[in-house]
Amino acid sequence: MHTIESLSLTKKYGSLVAVNALDLQVKRGQIFGFLGPNGAGKTTTVRMLTGLTRPTSGQAVINSYDMVKEPVMAKKQIGVVSQYNNVDVDLTSVENLRLHGMLHSMEKKKREERIKELLHFAHLWKRKDELVRTFSGGMKRRLMIIRALLHSPQILFMDEPTVGLDPQTRRDIWALIRQIRESGCTIFMTTHYIEEAENLCDLVGIIDQGKLITRGVPNHLTESLGPYTLEIIEKGKSSYQFFKTAEEAYQKTNAGNHQQEFDIRSTNLEDLFIHLTGRSVLE
Amino acid sequence: MKGAKAIFYREMIIFKRRIGKIIASYSLSPLLFLIAFGWGMGKKFKVEGVDYIAFMIPGLLAMSSMNHSFDIASEINIARFYWHIFDEFMMAPISPSSIVLGEIGAGMVKGLLSSFIILLLAPLFSVSIHINFFLIICLLLNTFMFSAAGVIIAMMVKTHADQSAFNTFVIVPMSFLCGTFFSLKKLPKILYIIAHFLPLTHSSLCLRASFLNKALPLGSFVAMIGFSLLFFYGAVQAVKRSSV
Ligand SMILES: Nc1ncnc2c1ncn2[C@@H]1O[C@H](COP(=O)(O)OP(=O)(O)OP(=O)(O)O)[C@@H](O)[C@H]1O
Ligand SMILES: [Mg+2]
């Protein structure tokens, strides 16, 4: 059984098709990475899968509950970390968590125990009674993540969980995400960081202009293109060729002219994206 | 209902944290009204056979409790557009009606607190107050009704600017047009009729009757119940529809 499934999920804003007939399945226990440039439709997809946005057509199904027809049952299965910081800055961390627990009808004793456990887990215990207003970006992010985990959801959605964080904090969050997966939680995350998708995800889907353009295991995707990339830079412009071995790529450079510069490296998802769309993810 | 309780809990934490400022600000404007219209108009001035100040206090109750209940609209707005906090409610496994009830509960607390403050201030202006069953029922209905209206508006407007435009063009005129500070009978026919389509008119009529220990105007009482149900229904629909 798939834990997350979208069936030709579509969202239109006027004439703009933000998400175009998206078909996706994510299996239990996987980290699924949804990779795409700004405006590709990642957030819109997450919002439809989590019941914040109503699809124009198609279905979002969570643990076999349809998000539109059975929203309360579907929402019970999920925890969500949004792209925007949406912790309540007028409350303390404990109050934020308590509110979340109440919204999820958690039993009081269990709720308080879990709050304690998670605050320690995210290294926020010392600041449990401080107003969130005083927290740094990374602390707010960690609080958002443990808040999403409080009611022990089977599925966790994270929309750009590390956006705007410094490299060290990003790595801390990655470690947190890996630990969460250990506990058997299915994770659906979006990112526009190639490195993040390659490092964390069991499976990635690449979305561009509302359309899913490819999906698969990161290694398999890059290998199917050719594990080695030869970047040829001529007059400031790059072009790319892909090879099975480094030798083949190297041989190719011998045939080049003097105006060309070469770079041989292992293929990454960015190369795949450029290959498929002709554009860079960061553009 | 657990969802409503959770949302009410959130609003009350913030409410308690600001209680000092809230009480101060809730007292100021009624105090100014009482000074300007109560003392300023003098003791001899009578409307519909009662001292003007005793006439206007129920109007002040209607207006002030409306304003403070309706005020949840701007707070929901900030929570929605600025802090994105409303998403947390919308993603929780609770029904739209529990979201609405939780917010209405908070709005009612604010409206009732402001009423209570006015009732405490009234004796300072030598007006004796009669708190009776119907006065309380009418205050409950008035605060329920305008909290629900606040939720509707908060969910319908797209920006904070729209919100303040609504206050300026609907709430403020209503505060003054609905017989809060004068007898409706003095109005030209056309305004008199228009006033009866506005919910606050019925609140001030009912509140005044209960405050002055007169018979409750039944039509207005039914209208208050009607507006309450209508606004509650509207608020639930507005929350449902906000997931665009
Ligand atoms: N409420 C809305 N009204 C109109 N257009 C919208 C709305 N929300 C999103 N869009 C449009 O839908 C498209 C997809 O936006 P979305 O936020 O899903 O992208 P994204 O992949 O999450 O981008 P980012 O990496 O910048 O977060 C964009 O063109 C955006 O302008
Ligand atoms: Mg986004």
C-alpha cells in the first residue's frame, strides 16, 4: 500500500497551471524528495496533499483517505512543516507544542511526556518557557519539526525544511530528519538544493513548471544519464556530455580545441535537471 | 469540540498575557463617551423619558462589545497573513466549525470584558445598573453575533488594508447609526428602515430594554438570534472556502 498517493492532481490559478496532472506514489518508510526550481509547484503540491489548498481536479490520498472527502481522517495521518515559519511567536515553545497536541486531541499525560522528550531531542529544553519571538531561525525550524512530530504521525511533510539556514544548521536538520526516518516515519520533503536531495532522499521526483519530469532513486537517475559528466566551457557557456567511465570522458577532451575548458566530475541531479529542461535549477 | 477548546486556549494565553493593556484600552473609550455625552450633555437632558446617560449606556454596551468582539477579525488577519499561524489550525484534524467556535469563544470573552468594564464605570456617573437575565442573554448574543461576523470578514478579506477599509466603511457607521446614542424614532423614515437591517440596531434595542427593565422587543430579539445563526453559518462556510 502507498502512504501518499496523488492521482492526476491539478491546481490552476486562473490561466496558470501551478500543478499539472501530478501522479505520485510514496511507499511507507521512504524519504521522498520533491526537487524543483522556484515556482515549480512544490508548495502548491504539498498544500494540496495536506489539505490547505483544494485541488482544481484530481485526488490527494493519504493512507487511503481522500484529503477532500475525508479531511479529518486524512489529516490525522500527517505532520506538516511548512515553508514559512509558522510557529506562534506570541507563545512559548511549550505552549506551541501544547496547542498542537490539543489540536490533535492528544491525551494530556501522553502529550506532556512527549513534549518533554521532543524538546530534549531538538535541544530546546532549556528554552522551553521562552517566547518563540526570541528564537533564532534554526531554533524556530527545529521547533516546527518537533511540533509536526508531536502526535506521532505516520507521514511527515516538510516544505524546504532547510531553506535560509546556515550550512551547519542545515546539517543538524539533516541529522534530525535521518533520525525521524529511523523511527519508521514516511517523509515527503521538497527542496531546491541538489545536495539535500542527493544526501537525504531514497527517491526523488523532479518537478518543473507544474509537471513531474522524472522520478527515481537519485543514484539510478544519474547513472542512467552516465555517471561521469564532462562539462565543456567555451566562451563562458557550458555544455555537458555524459559518459559511463571517466576514461571515456577524458578521451573526449583530447579532441577539443584550445578555446575550450574541460571539467570531469560525477554526474549530479543538477546535470539531470539541465539535461531534461535546458535550464539550471537555480535559474 | 476539542479543536475549539485548543483554539480558545491559544487565544486566552495571549489574552492573559496582555490583560493589563487590554483593560486599560477597553476602559478608555467608554470613559471618554461617558464624560463627553454623559456629563457634557448635562443631567436634565432626557430621551424617550429617561436621563440621557442612562439611555446611552446600553448603546455604549452594544457598540463597545460589538467592536471588541469583531476585533478578532484583525487578529485573525495578522495570524493568517503575517504569521501564517492559521495554517496550523487548518491542517489539524478538526472541523471548520470547531475553528469558528474557538475563535468566537475568544471574541465573546473580549466583548464581555468590555461590557463588564462599562457596567463597572456606570456607577461613577451615578447611573444605577440593573443586571438581569435578559441583559446577560443579549450581551451573549451580541458578542456571539459579532465574533462570528469577525471570523467571516477575516476569512474573506485578502489583505490587512481590506480589513481596515471594512472597519471604516461598515463597522464605524454602524456604531453610530444603530440607535446606540439617540432614539431611532428621530431618524428620517428611510434611515429608520435601513437601520433595521443592521444587526447592531436590534442589539441596542434589546440591551436598552433590558437595561431599563422594560419589556424586551420580541422582534429584535428574534432578529438577534437570526443574525447569530446566519453569521455562524457564514463563518463556517468562509473557513471551508478559505482553502483556495
Ligand atoms: N495563491 C496563489 N495565487 C496565484 N498563484 C499562485 C498562488 N500560489 C502559488 N501560485 C503560483 O503557482 C506557481 C507554483 O508556486 P509554488 O509556491 O507551488 O512553487 P514552489 O515550487 O513551492 O516555489 P518555491 O521554491 O519558490 O517555494 C507559481 O507560479 C506561483 O506564482
Ligand atoms: Mg515553495
